[in-house]
Amino acid sequence: MAVSGKRTASNALAVRSANLLAVLACLRDGRAMSTPDLGEALQLHLSTVTRLMAVLRRAGLVEPERGANSSPAVGRPPTHWRMVRDAGYALGLALHPGRVSGVVTDLTGHRLSCEAATFDPHLRPRDLPHALTQFVDRLLRGLDRERVLGLGCAASGVVDPATGVLLLSGALLSDDDVPVVDFPLRDYLAELFPWPVHVANDANVGGLAVFKRLVRQGQIPPDGSLFYAMAVDDLWGFGCGLVVRGVPYAGAHGAAGEIIHPRLTLWRPPPEGLATQALAGDAESMRAIMGYLVPVIEHLAALAVSLDPDRIVLGGAFATVGDPFRSEFERVLRTTLPFDSFLTGISRAGVLMDPLWPDTVAVGAAETVLDGLFEPQANGEPTALVRMALEAG
């Protein structure tokens, strides 16, 4: 709901900023809404909404939708408004072991550009300036760089959500071929690129990307929950993301979702090349891989039952494995549900395969940028979109 009521000189700017942001949030999913519908949704007077839309239109953020004003009523039909999608872009990067993927989205989350690159050997911190600047140049080819409003980057490993420090990396190796620790990824990227930077864990934003997609499709409520499990490309590393009431849960120290169960700590990956053969379609290799993955599936199923989410989604290399993994996961899930009288909701929801893979993590990284544009800031400062509107108004 937007802010209305009596205003004073001291709070007029804050009220106007909040109302502008509320209108933009209503149009974020790309659907058109009429002026009266916006007023009803935000509990604002029609004249207030009309003034807000004039400001947003001058800023180039909204526009009337052509052909949406047909109405059987007598008189002039109401104007329907939609977001100007290319008024701004969000850039999302995903640092995987040996691979970087990226997307550019418009303000409604629609993908405009996708890229991927592999690196052998794995990236070292000293490789990042050259590798990432070249990669971003390819990603933004043909697009206006001035319209990029933020960069989101997701990395495997433990990420401090407050500082953007990669506490333990699964994507970057040191010169001694050991995982990098305490790497200031957010500050490093802020030195390379001119945009605001958001940094998060790969599984967390993977869950966010799928959650947003399901919300837009009406398959999950905006304040719902989702459990997202993923594996790296060669099935030797795993992680989980949890979305609670529409927000990814990173934990107190950024380690939520890391797989640290003692049984999996002792787990050894399959022989080299077996995963590649299985993912390429070799049936015998797939059967062998599923045997190796039994303890992983048992752990993930137990986690899913304990968290009791609205949806369970399997992503990363699990999505590449496909039905064999999902079938085994559902079988283990059923045997892990001893109290059917109150846990049948998980069974009914079923297990979904990630529909966005292999772009999921990069899309989720871009979604963190969009969230920063469309959601109120903790410090009360206007978002970049609201600043654009205020400057135009």
C-alpha cells in the first residue's frame, strides 16, 4: 500500500518517493494497469495517481499501453499504463567452477542477452579483470551501457550478505589450487565496473530466480516459500537455497544452504569422466551415478521435509540429469514422510525441475538488482528509479 494522508513540508519528499516506488512495483511484472486500478490497489486518490503517472511518464519509466483502453462504458476509457521495459537494465553474473554465465534483463525481468564462457584451468583472482570485463563487453553488445542500473554477481561458496566478501569460494582458486578465502568480491567488482554491485550465494539466488518465475505464473504466492537444491556441472559439489516469504534466507553468516552434513563431508565424488558420460546420455553411467548420489538425495530430501516449503525445485546439474534424479528424489521423499496426516502437502506439491537452467543463477543475480530498484531501501534512500522520476518531476 502506498503512503497517503496529510503531508507536511518535512515528509512530502518521502511520501512522494514512497508512492512513486509503489506504483512502479505494481507494474514490475510487465502487466498493464489502469489509473483507477492503481488507485484501488494502492489506496490512493485518482488525482494523486494521475500526478504520479505524469511524473513517471516524463522520466521515461511508464507509457500508455496501446489498444488496452477499449471499454463498453460510455465516455472516455481509463488509460492503461505499463513499464517501459528498456528504460533500464539489470546485469547478472554467475561464477561457477570453471565457468561464467551472464544475462541482461529489462526492468520486468525479461532476458535481453545471455552469454557463457568456460575456463580451464579455473579462474584465479588475478584473472578476473581481463576475463570479466571482456565477458561483460560481449554480454552488453548492442545495448546501451548507460542504461545498466546495477550488477548482481552470484558465486558458489559462503558469501557474507552484509559485506559481499567471499568467505570461502567454490568458484575461485588461489595460485596453490586451493579455494580462495576472505575475498572482497563486491569491492573488487565495484572497482572494475561503474554500477552498484550486489553479491550473493549461487544457490540462494537460484532459488530466488525460480521463485520469481513461479510467482509470475501464479504457481506460488508472493509471500510463499521454496526449497532449491542444485549441483555443479560435474556433480561433485552441492548447495541449497531457501526462499522464505519471498526473500532468500542467507543465514546469520552467509552459510545457509551449504552442505555440511557429516555423511556428505566424507562423501567422495564419482570417478572422473563418469558424470560427463552420464550427462551425455550413457545409460550405464547414469545408473552408476545414481548410486553415488543416494546419500546426497537422502540428505536433501530430509532437509526439504524439515523446512516444509510450498515448492521443491531441483536445479543445476540435477536438472541436466532430469527424470532419473527427480524420480529417485520423490521416492526417497515419500519414504521420509512418516507422518502423512500433516506432511502430505509436500507430496502434493511435487518436485519441480528447474525451468531456467543453465541461466538460473545469472537470472537470480539480475533479480537482486531489480529487487534493489523496486523495493524500499533499508536506509530510507530513494532507489535509482525513484531518483530518475524525482529528477524528471
